[in-house]
Amino acid sequence: SDYSLEPPRHPCLKINAKEPFNAEPPRSALVSSYVTPVDLFYKRNHGPIPIVDDIERYCVDISGLIETPKMLYMRDVRMLPKYNVTATLQCAGNRRTAMSKTRNVRGVGWDVSAIGNAVWGGAKLADVLELIGIPKLTSSTQSGGKHVEFVSIDKCKEENGGPYKASIPLSQATNPVADVLLAYEMNGEPLNRDHGYPLRVIVPGVIGARSVKWLDSINIIAEECQGFFMQKDYKMFPPSVDWDNINWSTRKPQMDFPVQSAICSLEDVQSIKPGKVKVSGYAASGGGRGIERVDVSIDGGKTWVEASRFQKTGIPYIADDITSDKWAWVLFEVTVDIPHSTEIVAKAVDSAANVQPEKVQDIWNLRGILNTSWHRVHVRVGH
Ligand code: MTE
Ligand code: MO
């Protein structure tokens, strides 16, 4: 593994691990703009950043359970209709540090910023698969139980020096409405090296781990990908399971993200003067479910006020509205009056009426994934 050729990075990023490079922006960066700037977007890697320098020869090998394998070049991808999908990407380990505080967990520590919202430009995977003779999913077609596996160029130690990989069901991959992309742009610019240049997968509504960067090959397979990150990681276990009694085969790989929110306008602990305080942050859910409501409490969760939500500045957000971006976060905001030191809490409700769980202890799991417990910040009021 060689970390001498890593790309330059923004000095404001908080580095959680250096090699492989894992870093997140300060909380405040997430609420400064609806679309997260590329250089401030969290970076989550399992090995050195690969270098692709011959873009003319770069191609994705498509094979497996298909009649004719295909070499997909960048010009082939660019010939397909281009879609711009605004989608929030969130690492399953977002907010892991807080989970670690109740009982130790294994994994890179993250505050609340292992999440970002970007406009991804590229071809739909459903169009790519149609090129090789796999029909799009419609009410009359059946994609069966097959899976589509994405294999990367990068090498990581969890795969014993092999490439990072993951899979999604063929039914999702061939469904144009699922908006799974082979993306070559992020926020209107060519993807940069950190985020998967020249081509990455974006699986909206699903934990970040399935959005494979630096795509090298696509395989149509009969069963789920057997790679480490599908079978020995990114699975949700109950609090009773620990390293001495874990049986990985009893659980499915985590796919959809549950409802999440966090306050980003305040650090924990934040010193303030008594009076009006703006509480703002993000809320997002998986599977294309919108955000129905965000509640904020200034008394540790006894009483609540509803925050206002938006996706586009000045336009109130309504879940399932035709103009809303179903894969993208909403930002919320409410101004509250804080007379004395207290705990400010946020919790979101999604369009299926799922609510964030109150206590982190109840969802504690040994890998520290999916900490979606109520987000709390302490404010210390001085005069
Ligand atoms: N793809 C490859 N090839 N290698 C990786 O290490 N990390 C995954 C995913 N895709 C990873 C990958 C994880 S766990 C997450 S959360 C996202 O990429 C992070 O994407 P980002 O670095 O663009 O924010
Ligand atoms: Mo992740």
C-alpha cells in the first residue's frame, strides 16, 4: 500500500484516520450550503487513492451471468442519457464516536459530518445494463434474485490486498426509478480522485458503503457479493452481540439508511449568551422516504417545537411533493430562546412515520453503525 501519492485536501477537514484517509468537515460547513462543496465533503477510504491516468483506455469490464461480456469505455457511458441526481451520501459509521461513549465499538470515529449532499451526474445503471441485454424493470419483467456486483480498482487490507467491492439486487439496478448511477460528475465538475475518479456508483438512499468508487468491473451474479464489506462488516447487530458471540451469517448486509438528523449550528458543548439561538442542521432518510417533520427540544426532550424545513432556499419543503428531491436531505432551522444552560435535542420523522430512537444504548452495536439516536448538544449559558 502506497500513501505517497494522495491528492491535496482542504485544511479545514478533521482527520479521523490518516492512512487510509478518513476525514469530515466541521459541522457548520454542512449547513452553510444546501449542496455540500466537493472539498468539504467527507472522505471515507479503505486504502490508498488509486490513480487512473489513461482515461482513453480506462474501461469497466461487465461480465457474469450474461450472454456477451462487454468492455464499457467512458465514451460509451457518456453516450447514454445524462442524469443529474441530488442525493445525500452518508457513511453507516456517521456519529460513531457518540455511540462509542456508552460502550466501546470498533471502527473509525466520526462526529456528525460523515454525510454530504451532492449533485451526481452520470448514466443510469439501468441504461448501462440495457446495453448488455438486461431489460429495465417494469411491472411485467422479473429480475429474479440476482445481484449486481461492483468491484473497485483500490486495494484494501480487509480484502487481503484485493479490491473493495459490494453488490445491490438486480431488481434495484434495473429499476430506472431507483436512480442508481454510474457517476462521472460531482456538483457539475468531473469527479475528483478522492470521490472516485473517473467513475463511481451512486446508490441513492442506501448506506455509503454500497456506492463503490473507482469502478473497475461489474458482475451479474446469482447471489449477494461475498466480499468483506458485505459479509463481515456493515451489518446491524443487537446490543447483546459482542465479539465473542458474533455470527455474521445470521444478518443481512445493511442497505437502506434509517431516518437521521443532527444539529450542525452548535458544537457540543457550546458556550452562548442568554437569548435567541438559531438551531439548524440536516435530516435525511433512506429508501427515498422524505422527511415529514423535525422536532427540536430545549429541555432535553421533555417538550418540542417544530423546525422549518427546506431543500431550496425560501421554498418550504413538503415530503413527497413533486418538486422535492426524494434522495436528498432537508436542512432545518428554528430560533429558540435559551435563558440558562441546557441540552438542545433534535429528532426527525420520515414519510413512513419512522422516528429516530431516543437512546443510543438501545441501538448500540459492536461495529458502531447507524447511530441515529436523538442528537443532543449541551449549551452553557454565561453572561
Ligand atoms: N469505494 C471504494 N472503492 N473504496 C472504499 O473504501 N468506501 C465506501 C464507499 N465506496 C469505499 C468505496 C464507504 S464506506 C463510503 S461511506 C463512501 O464510499 C464514501 O464516499 P466518499 O469518500 O465519496 O464520501
Ligand atoms: Mo461508509
